[in-house]
Amino acid sequence: MSTRVGPLVYSLTLCGPTTACGTTTPLTPGLRADLLAGALYVEVVTPSYFGGEIRGQIRPPVWSDLRGASTCHPSAPAGTGSFGARIGSDGSITYACMVVGIVGIPVALDIHANPGACLDGEVALPLEPLVGPAGGPFTTGIRSAGPDADPSLAGLYAGGFYCDLHTTAFPGGALRGEVRGGTLPMSQPGGCAGAGGLSPRLEWMGGPSRLTLPGLYTVLLSDALPGAPFLLLVGLTNSAPYPIDLQPSLGGSGACLLLNDSPLLIPGATAASGFCAGKGHHLFPTLSGASIGGTVYLQAVVMDPGGPLDMPLVLSNGLTVTIQT
Ligand SMILES: [Zn+2]
């Protein structure tokens, strides 16, 4: 991890003794590029450590829309796919990919160096295979690469790579999409710890929210009780400025605050063992009724008898995602 000191870009506004919140002035194009390239960090300065007490790199998710036309070869005309990933502080990559509508069977999914549109580059990182029933959908599930993944993959943020799918019908490439840095959704409070102090964490795995079909969204739940069932609650608003008519329930105040109203409920379960123990994910399609400028609010409710509520439930943080073009 770098410990070099960079110039101050923004002073963030404190809105409580331990909370900063607010909206900055619009980022310059250069700063926006730096943000999406993972080149900015946040630092907390205290009276005891005027040079900065703690700091952390801002790591936006990366994503790719996979399309047949992007291969510039004969390719799957009706196929589409979504790849989303997060890059850990140790350089590891946690990712998920799902494709629908393809002809044939998936053979390989990779990340390639991107020499330019319609040009083929070397494979930089082979990904785990997509599996699914005949006709699809096909998905990798949650997978991890690294931390010994090619260090140049830090450039995933910068558009220097593409993701592609090879199938039995189109071995040269059925679907392809440029990998890009996404906009980080806002994390909202409300989570609480359950058994063993595990506090479920909900993260967006990439891709600006889209309205065009099939418009897959990907979220990752981690640090939850291994093997526990959970519900992903999805709320939706199109009203400005702040979201949904949020109704606190369950805990009512402080930790364990459920902020969701008339949501869509998507059931899931966390893995019981292995690398993905305590993790679960959802790939879900476009939300009907949403419009550009609206907000999606997501929060997970995990079955866990060790939480502070009267019910055997604990909650993740919430995520607000602005719907973009
Ligand atoms: Zn490939």
C-alpha cells in the first residue's frame, strides 16, 4: 500500500461526531477520471494525528456490458451479459458474471488487454467458467482471483481491458465488453452484528444502473452467517431528491435500522463453507418502473439468531444507487 501523500482535493463535511456526509461541487473531468481509476484516497485527520490518523483508498467497482456486436466478428446476436467486480486492497478481484440468450455452450470467459475496439488482445486473466442449464442463463457465481492476479489489472479501472466469452458456437468470441470503472453507490447505515460479531456487508458489484433490458444488476453480500438464508430488499423511487419514502422498522433507531418501504423481495442464501462462506450474491434484471434519475435502495435481511433484535435477524448496510443512462 502506498503511503505517499497526495494533494488535498476536497475537505469533506462532518455532519456528526463520527460521520461525514454531503455533496461536493461537480468533479472536474480529471478528478472524475482519477476517482474511477482508483487513484484517490480518504484520510481522517485528528488532533492527535494532524498528518492523518487513518486513510483508505477509494476503490470503485468495475463492470462490463457484454454484447455480440462488440466482438466485431460473427457472434451471438441475441446474447447479452454483465460482468461486475471489486478489487480488494490486496489486489485480489472478486467478480461475478452472468449471460443470457447465447447460442451454444460457454467455453471460456476471460479478461484481455484491450488494444482498441474490434482489435484482439492477449488474455490477461482467465476467469472461472460459466455454468447453467441448457439454454442458460449461465453464471460464474461469486469467484475470486488473486491476490497474485496480474498487477497490471489495477488498470481495470482505466479501460485498458475487455471481458469476453467464447462459446462452442462462436469460439473466436460470442460476447465482448470493455471493462470500466463504475460509480460507487452510497452506503447507508443500518447494519448490525449477529452471531460471532459478523456484520453483513452489502456491496454493489459494478455497472451503472441501467434501464434497458436485460440490464442485470449485481450485488454481493459478505460477512454474514455462513449458510444463512437472506432476503434482498429492493426499493425504488423516481422522486427527487432523496429516495424512497423510507420507513424505519425493526430496530427503529441506531444500529439495526431497516430503511425500506414496499420493496421487491429477492430470496437468497449465503454459502455454508469454502471461500464464499458467508457470502451470497444476486444478479437481477432491470427494475420495471424505474427511470433515469431515480434511486434504487437495497438492503439485506439475514437470518441470524445472534443479533440484537427480538427476531433472529440482522441487517446489512443499505446501498443507494442512482439510475443512470
Ligand atoms: Zn477471450
